[in-house]
Amino acid sequence: MVRVTATDLDLVATTTVPLDVDTDNDSDFTDAGETGYATSS
Ligand SMILES: [Ca+2]
């Protein structure tokens, strides 16, 4: 299971929603490609 965290704190400033995805399931979002894995406008 891949945990997905949606952050809306930046929504006001950027009108985009960054998604951090723990792609290797090690319970952090610091690995390559995890932070800002996908964005939605
Ligand atoms: Ca990770």
C-alpha cells in the first residue's frame, strides 16, 4: 500500500496541490521523487 499525503496548505499561494508519495514505503517522503510526486491544479 502506498501512502499518499495531500497537502493543501500551499493551495492559497500556488493554486496547486502537491502530493508526496512514499514510493518505497519507508515512512518518509524524503527519498528521490517522493516530495512533489504529483501535482494537481
Ligand atoms: Ca520514502
